[in-house]
Amino acid sequence: MSTLRLRITGTEDDVRAINNLLQSLEGIERVEEIDDLMPHLDDEDSSSAGLSDDEGPGTHELEVEAGNEDTTQKVRDAVQQLARDLEVFVEFEEDEG
């Protein structure tokens, strides 16, 4: 089994669309949105200190467990196509399990 992590730069609606696509693919064992555990420290002297960070798209991470390498490739292909259609950026990271 493979674990594939997707980092998506887009809106909540974009993430929901990608999640729905993943849930519809055969061979997917699990899809879960994972929290960003890295603290984001603002520099008090920065010119952007105190500004709202909810302008524009956010970053979201999904973790997907796929049954085999063929399914993992199917996930990559399907998500890349949908990301192009939605005009969002997606990064992939894979752990062999």
C-alpha cells in the first residue's frame, strides 16, 4: 500500500472537489485532510505584520492511501487534470508502504 500526500494551494471548494474526485476512484483505501503542524511565526518587524492572512487561496494537505502503484498513478493523473481545470497548484509526496 502507498501513502500519497497532496499539498493543494486553493480554496476550500477546490479541496472539496479534489477530495470528492479521490473518494470516487476505485482502489482508494483512505482520504484524509491533515492539519498543518508547522507553526507559522510572524516577524513583528515585518511589513506584513498584523495583516490578515486570509487573502487569496490557502494551503491544504490531503493524505491518500492507495492499494497499489497503479492506483497511485491513477490518483496523480486524475488530480493533475482536475487541478489544471480548477487552476490550482498541487504538489505530490509519496511514501512507499
